[in-house]
Amino acid sequence: MQDLLEGLNDKQYEAVLNTEGPCLVIAGAGSGKTKVLTHKIAYIIEENKAKPWNILAITFTNKAAREMKERVEKLIGDATNDMWLGTFHSICVRILRKYIERIGYESSFIIFDTSDQRTLVKQCMKELNIDDKMFTDRGVLSEISNAKNEMLEPEEYYARANGDFRKEKIAEIYKMYQARLKKNNAIDFDDIINFTIKILMENPDALEYYSEKFHYVLVDEYQDTNKSQFTLVTLLAAKHGNITVVGDNDQRNILI
């Protein structure tokens, strides 16, 4: 254990040992924020505070997730394989495969990539007789993505348009786009988190299962979280309350 804690400065040491309750670490680039997470995970396991499968560690990119896993493996070995360590989206896909039938999809759902999304939006615009010179598929998709990140359903997005012609037309496209996705048993990238939240909020048994399962939740690059990601983390960490987040507030405002 002493070897595990060697090389940590005073603040890192304090954050690693602070396992119970919420812990917010704010520091600049290259200051060892991720080191705090990896050593904290190792400390929790080595001190038998939780089993590897009771730990959820989330980051934003597949590359960052691989690097985090490699760093934890160097500290504790193969126990890392039993952890839930990945991106927001990869973690949510695991939950969706188990529970998505609760919201009317089949567990064999597919995830539309950008090309699929653009094709679908163009089809919706054509059926709605919307001029593609006034509305580009890229622009419409960007608006839909922003709406989903704010957890706005098509009807809510329309209500917020408040008479804005452009936004009302985008709301029409958004509504048809979502209906066509469902017809194809498909979701897009932004749906992954929102549908997971929907399942957890509408199914107390699912929320109980995962909030009980994850005794510790750790999030890297927390300054990049949007509303839906923040909501997801809050739900998963609510029962035990042991959440550690690290971020750089010079890069973006941190949600607290």
C-alpha cells in the first residue's frame, strides 16, 4: 500500500484517501488529475472498500479509457477487468442492451452513425417539403444534438421555439426523425445517454440495481460534462454518495 501512495503530492494523497462522500478535484493540465483517479481506484480495491465490479470509472474518449485502464492495471493487475471502466456512451450501451425493451425498442437496436443520421434527416426534410437551401442537414442535426444534450424532447424544443419559424421547422424534423429512428429500431449517439436516463428514472428497479451496484463513481475530465451526462452521474451515485470528479475549470465551467 505504501508503494501505491508513493509519488503522490500532498493534495493528491489527500484526494486518494478521501474515499467516502463527494470529492471534487480541480487542477490544471498536466497536474496529475487522472493519477488521482487511478490511484484512488487501486486504493479502494487494495483496502477492500469495494470489489472491482462495484466501481464505475467514466471518461470521455475510448483512448482515454484505454489509457486509464492500462494505468490501473499497472497498479492492481487483472482486477481491472471486473471494473466498469469506459466512456459515458460505452457504459450506457451496456445498460441499454439489458433494459431498452422497457421503452419500446428491441435489445438488438442499432446505433446510427453520422452518415445514417444525415440520410435520415434529408428524408424527413423531403417528406415535410422543407427547403434544403434554407436548412442544411448538418445544421439541423447540430440543433437536434444540442436539444438532446439539454434533454429536450421534440415537443419541448417546439415549445421553446416561441414562434421562431426556423426552430419550429427544426422541431418538425426532429419529431419525424425520432419516429423514424424508432421504426428502424435505431438510436443515435445522443440518444444513448438520454435513453439510459429515461430508463433509470421510469424504472425504479433498474435504478436500484445500478445505484446499489456502483459503490464508487469516478469521472475524469468533468469540466466537459453536459446536462445529460451530469444527470446520469447524479442518478448512479445517489445511493452511496461516493463520487469523485476531476477537471480543469480553466477549460470549461464545472457543474456542481
